[in-house]
Amino acid sequence: MTATSAPTLAAAPRATADVPHRPTRITPGRVVRLVIFYLLLLIIALVFLTPYLFSLNASFKPLAAILSDHAWTPATSLSLTNFKEVLTSNGFATYLGNTVLITVIITVGQVLFSLMGAYAFARLRFPGRDALFWLYLSMLMVPNVVTMIPLYVLMDGAHLLNTYWALFLPYTLGTPYAVFLMRQYFLTLPSEILEAARLDGCSEARILFRILIPLARPIITTAAIIAFVFSWNNFLWPLIATNSSDLQVVTVGLANLQSNFGTQWNLVLAGSILVLIPLVVLFVIFQKQIVNSISLTGTNR
Amino acid sequence: MTRRPVSMTRRQLLAALGTAAGAVAGSAALGGCSNAAARWGFSGNPDSAKANLTYALWDTYQQEGYQKSIDQFTAKHPDISVTIQQIPYGNYAPKITASFISGNAPDLFWVNTPFLADWIRQGIIADVTDRVRAANIDTSVYVEGLVELHEREGKLYGLPKDWDTICFYYNKSYFQKLGVSAPTEQLEWNPDDGGTFLKFLRTITSDSKGKTADQPGFDPGDIVTYAVGNTNDPQSGYGSYLPMNGGAFIAEPYAARTVLDTAPNRETISFLSQMLVDEHVQIPYGELGPNADGSSALTLFAQGRLALFQAGDWNTSSISELTSNFEVGTFLLPRGPQGGWTVFNGLTDGTSTATEHPEQTWLLAEWLGGADSQRIMGSGGYIWPAIESLDPLYAEHWKKNKVDVSAFLTAAQGKKSLYPVAVGMAEAVSDVQTALAPTFFGTASAATGLAKAQQVADYRISSGA
Amino acid sequence: MTAAAIGTEAAATTTRTGKPTGRDIRTALGFLAPSLIGVIAFLLVPVVVVIVLSFVKWDLLTPPSFVGVSNYIDIFRYDAVGHSLLVTAYYVLLNIPAQTVIALGLAVLLNRKLPGTSFVRVLCVLPYLATPVAMAVVWNWFFDPSTGVINTLLGFVGIAGPSWLSSQVWAMPVVAFANIWQYVGYNMLFFLAGLQSIPASMYEAAAIDGASRIKQFFSITLPLLRPTMLFVLVTGVIGSFQVFDTVYVLTNGGPGDATEVMNSLIYKSAFVGFRIGDAAAMSVVLFVVILVVTIVQFGYFRNRTTYEMN
């Protein structure tokens, strides 16, 4: 095995990242491997995409057809009735606006504050660090169905129920999950850089924001996506914590289409697709960034 | 915006997204300054000249009708405004409960029977007996049984608004294709040989070659349309069959234990879970949703996989929407050895004990329980009005829309078994469904299932009281 | 820099020695303050309240009464918590190994700059982005016994498929499958991020030494992914013990109690039965179980920290 044939299945990722820049010899073995690779990709794509194709297809159908057709029966027309009905339905724009607002606040706050906490756990020394870390970690293990009840009473005591504060405050100051995620990442970064910076007299804040954050962009992006998706799809807490329709978020709006007298699946599907689009767009942008930031993470160039 | 294609940097894109987000949120907030401030917890001065009531319900379809009714109410009472708050049914009880903790409770809210006893005990819905007496409301105008349903120990907790019974919807086109007509007389079943009911069901179960279950050459391995889809549900499913054989779910409202594990009930449940399945006329219970709860039954009926849809009348609007490719009729459930029965239920409006406007809330409750509102609701086809004399309105509405719903009214005039009421009943019903599921799926006997169901249900309702 | 220094818990400490100074502590506190306030106010306080609630009988609206440990006895006697713990453990065992292996496989496969890979990466993560309310109808399209995709395909090859979700045998594997489908792409993201932080020079050195790619995978990739693996496994196991949405949508605990996982039981006790004390006691039991399992996992990773490259 030579170094040049490394870029194939299950091989060294960093090496493969350089493939397009390198002159490659086309050998029969390589062609076979490529064919197998793309067959695998096709199967994976089908597994993950089919349900969405079905959903998209169904979102053009009237309710009766959704329930009586097979999922794979194509819609007879590309009627946008369902989408129009959702978009013009009472409050959908308000709900979407609320979701966007809350999600942006949560994402920014959660990533920033968790990042700071993670840095402290990974790279700073203070007494009781491990115990405190276990406290954070153990908070992940508590079933949140039940903690919602004290949280509700707490928010009520603070007179914050039925305001935007109730929607974002519990998730904005950093979460154990995000702290854990970024701490694990900081642990993998070589400590020599930090030592050098410290010897140069950099403050810890400067080290974090000028050195570590650029290095940690993939994980920050990941944490941001997680925070964003969590907040975008959060349902039970917004439902319980707010009453007025001015404050409702889009997931609650969609759930309102389900009743015990039969769910309007046509609207649920169309609405879900509308709600999914911004997430997909954001993810597409950021996931490219994860890949492109490879050159930033390396320490050996 | 320029029209040339622009390649945005990520930063520009984020900035644009931020602006867009701000714009959406901002425009949403621009509904009024005080409004926006309120969302951030800075309350202004609400219009104190008016009583602002909140009315909570879960059904979006009936919401339309109630909005029309309430518009008339507020026209008559310009000093009262009413906001309808719709809450999805699956989260209705938690949401109502939570709103009482925080003091945001709706002034008036729908109460379904499984919630009733707990909410009376917790003191969140008001006793309206004196108000009804003071307002001289004649409760004899309501369909018999409804007042009893909303009472405890002689006290009334809400005026009846609607009612429901259980019947069969049937696929008229399918019947015509088979050359079968709907039974003109009530069918009869018994636990020994199934009676005329089972015979009839055989004639409407068909395989892919069009042979029905009563014909030679019928292939039970290749059934396209099953006759019936009974479900593991004490209301739309087996509930009506229990009294037909002399059994019951609970002996009387607010009893401390159920009477599920009895000889007549074992016969009934065996008939439904075994005999009908063995005779290939009942769709496999596995197709009827989680624990055979029947959540997929309407879909199966719309798909033509079920000839009969055994259900409550609240499905009529969904059915008329879903079954555009065939006509639908209704007929009565069969009668059993102890006659014909139906589970009977209805909704009421609970008046909050925490309301700041008890007088105005009562005016609204009285309006919704009265003839003017129920006329609007009945003639719009939203509900069967609780006031018996208005019931023809509902039937007429659906006759115009080609659904004959008269069987439900006939059932309501016959023998009725009230939906079981007891403290802890909402959870007991859910646990009974879990306990009976193996019986309906054919992996446990009726005796085992009922014994387990009674044990768990008795614990729930006795420990809750 | 040696490989051993990367990816071990030992690397958590800075290389400086000596006691932390007052300035160190103040700095750390400054960094920690926001998340610490959040954790205490919105997690720790509610958790303490839940522990207290597990000793009372309360329906949210009438005054609570202290009942000692009787909730803990009742939930095992009347709510079959023992059975539910077993069901939950079974789910975790079905879910975690398959999910982790597939996620790692996908990450390795898709971590390359060939055309199409980033598109497929996005597809893998799609299910994680989906709004849960729409999932019910999607799964029905697949698992419906008469009209579903799976049984229709099986029908083509002459197999009569079961009623997946009402079968004692199949319901739980289907729930696990649905959950893997939904979250495998999400876990893949972590492995991708981890893979990208491994310096290419290590593979080049190993290749020069004549190590096969399989050997490289086990001697370089896996050891260097250890912090990622710890994270994915720990959070994955914690999340699996708390599975709820998928069960709620697919089976609601059925058939019978075959998929009645702990969180489903807790939800029903709290929000159908309004037995807050019982639900709190169940939460404490589940919490203790998860805590023990997590400590065991950390112990396992800590005991296997030394491996040298050369």
C-alpha cells in the first residue's frame, strides 16, 4: 500500500481532503472503488430522502387523497392550495416570527455562554472543577418532562409566564449538553498553543476569542445548529408556558391542526415542509462551512 | 435588491437573515405598541370598561361555529368581549391545569367527561346549580341523560351543549356493488352464534375476486374489504356492547370500582375479539392503530378497506370531507340479549372558579347552553344540539350534504349507557386500553385481559378519590 | 506532541503545575458564571424540587401531602416500573450500538471531497431537522400493515409482513429503527467534526511505516476519536434512556406495555393521571439508573487512555 492510494474507503480523511489537488492515476481498482462508493451513496440517499419525497408529494394532495392513496401515488396536480391555506391561516406569520425571534436569541446565547463554560472546564484550573463538571453532566440525565412543572411554577413566581422571556430564558444561558460537547472538543486541541500564548502574556479571554474560537469553528457550528434546531422544533414548553396566540410558536400552531376529530394532515404536511425549509437552508450553508474549515483546524501546516 | 445574481458571503447572509428575522418579528409585533410590550412582560392598561373573557376549546372545526355564535352574543352584550383559545386535544388537560396554577385560566372551557370528576374534586369548575335555578332554566328540554352526566351529588357543573351516540356509518356505493341493502330492522347478536349481526357481516366482507364471506370459494387469505372495525375503546368500540349482554364498565357514576371482570363482559369481549376475527368479518385489530385504539379506522373506511365505520357522530364532518368518492349512510348498532344500547356522552362548558368576571362568564355559559346558540351550532352541522327540539336542524344540515345521520338520533332516544365517570377516570381508561390490548391482538384471553383491566382501573379510581 | 496527549481525559489539565492562584479562580468563575446561573436556576433548582415532590402526593391543584417513601413503593407495585426499566434497557441495547456504528461508518464514508458527498451528508441530517408532528403520518406510510411501503415491498417477494406496530416482537425494533433513522445523521456530525481534527501527517507516517488502512483505522482513527466517542456514547445513552417522542408517535407504549418506556410512563403519570409525586419518584429512579450507567462509561474510557503511536 502506498501513500498515494490512501484516498479510498475507510481511509485517512485528511489525506482524502486533498484529493482534488493531487494528480491521480486512473486504475481499474480505483474505478471499481468509485462505483461501489457511489452505489453506497445512492442507497444512503434513498433511505434518508424517500420519506421527504413522499411528504412533499402528499403536501400537494387534498386530505382525502392523502388518506386513501398510497404514499407513492403521485399527486395529480401541483396544487399549492395546502400551502396557501397554511400561510394565510390565522396567525401563521406571527407564529413564524415568534419562532425566529426566540430561536435567534437562544442560539446566540447558548453557544456563547456554553463556549465560555466549556473553555473553563477544559483549559482552566480551579478547585472543584471535576465535581462541578459532574453536576452539569448529571443535569442532562434528568427527565425533563417532570422538571417542567417546577420550572413553570418558578416562571410564574417571576411573573414571566406568557412573555417572550419564558420562551427563551431557560435555554439561553448555556446548557450542559453544549458545554459537554465543546469541552470534549477543546480537550483535543494541543495545549502547546495555549502555553505559548500565555507565555506571551495573553489574557484568558484573548486566548479564547482570538485563538480557540477560530480553531473550534466546526464544533461551534455544530453547537449552533443543535441550539437552533432544538429551539425551532421545541414544543411542549412553549405550549405550556404561553397562553396568548400572540406568543405562540410555529410548532404549537402546527399541533393545533391535530384534534381528536381528525387531523388535517394536508395542512400539517404542508406546514411542516414550510417550517423545514429554513432549517435545511441554514444547515446546507453551515455544513459546507464545517468542511471548508478543515484548513483552519489543522496545526501541522 | 439588484436583479443580478449575487453571491453572498456568509457574513452578508447572516446579516440578511438577521434583518429578515427582525423584520418578521417586528412586523408581528407592530400589531400595537402595548401588545408588543405585553409580550415582553410590560403590561399596559387593559381596556377596563370591557370584560375580556377567554373561552377554551380543542376542536378547530367547531371553533368556526362557536365563533359565529359568540359574535351574536357579544353583539347583544357590548360590554363583554370573548377570545377563543384553541388547545390541541392531546395537551388539553395539562394546559388547563397549568393555567390554573399560574392564574391565567380561561373563564369558560370545554369539559369532556373523562376530565369532569377530577376537575370537580379539584374545585376548578364551579357549581352552577343555583344560577340555573335563579335563571329559571328548564333542564327538561335537554336530551335525557345529559344533565345527569354533568352532575355530582345533585349539583350541576355545566349546561349541556351537545351529545353523541355510537352507530355504524356505511359505504353506500360498496353496498350497491355487492347488491346488499342496509338492514331495515335492527340486527341482533349473541355470544353463542353471533346472530343475524354476524350473518349480515359475512355478506359484506369480500375478497379480491368479489366473493363475500357467506359464499363458497371465498378466500379468507385475500380479503379486500372487511365488514367491521370494532376497536379497543370504551366509547366507540366495545363500550356499547357491554350493556347489550348485561355487563357494564362501571356500575354507576363515581363508583369506587369498575365492574369490568364479569361473566357477561368476558362473553362480550370474546365475541368481539375472537369470534368476529375467526369469522374473518372483523379487520385484524393490528390495523387499527396503537393498541387497536381505532385511530386509523376513519382512514381505513375512507380507503374502502372497511364497509362499516363504528363511530360517534362527531366524525360526520370529517367523513363528508374524506369520502367524496362514495356516499355514506348510517344504521344502528345491533341489539344484544339485553336489548339495544349505545354509549352516550356530551360536552359541557366548565365555568372557572378563578374567573374575575363570574357574572359575565355565566352569561356566556347560559348563552351557549341556550336555544339561540344551539340553533346556530345545529343548523351549521357542527353538533347535535343538547336541546332535543333542535336536533332536526343537525339532521337537515347533513341531509343537504348527502349524509343521513338519523340513526344517531334514534340511538339517543333508545337505551343509553353514560360514559363512565369517576375520579381518575382519564388515566383509568388509558390503562384499561393497555391491559386489554393483548386480548384484542389475540395473545391473551378475554378473562386475563379483563381481570388485569379491572385491577389497574380500580386502583386508579380508588386511589384518586 | 504525541498522540497520547490528544484525546485523553489526562489532557484536561493544563501542563502548568502548582496550585491555581486566586486570579486563576476569578478568571474561571468569570467564564463559568452565565452557564452556572442557567444550570442552577433552570435545572438544579427544578431537580431539587422534583426530589422533594417524589415524597409527596400532589395533583397540581389541591394541596400536597407528605407520604414518605410510599410513592417509591407504589410505582413498583402499581405502575410496573420494573417492567418499564427492562423495556427501556432493551430499547437502549437495540438503539445505541447500531446507531453508533452506522454513524461512524457514515462519517468515514462521507468525509471526503468527492462530488456528491456533501449533498448526501445533508440528506443524512434531514430527519434530525424534521418537525416531530409530521412524523406520525410518515411512519404510517411505511409500517401500515395493509398499505404501507414495507409490507407492499415484502408482498412483491411473496412475504406477508406482520402488523409491525401491534406485534409484541416487532414494535420495539421498529421504534429503535425509527429513532436510528432520525438521529444517526446527527451523531455522524460529531464524528465528522472529530475526523477533521485528526492531522493528515499521522496517516502519512503510518502509511510510510506500511500500516494497512484497516490497521490505521484501529490504531489512529479510533483512538483519536475517543473524546468524540465518549461524547456520542454518553449523550446517546442518556438520550436513549429518555426516549419519548418516537414511542409517543408510533405506539404510545403498546402493544399492551411492550414499548412502555420510562419516559412514556412518567408522561402519562404526570399529564394524564396528574400523579405528580409518582411521576417525580419515577424520574428519580430513572435518573439514578442513568447516572450509574454514565459513571460506568466514564470509568471505562478513563481506564483505557494510554496508547502510543510509534
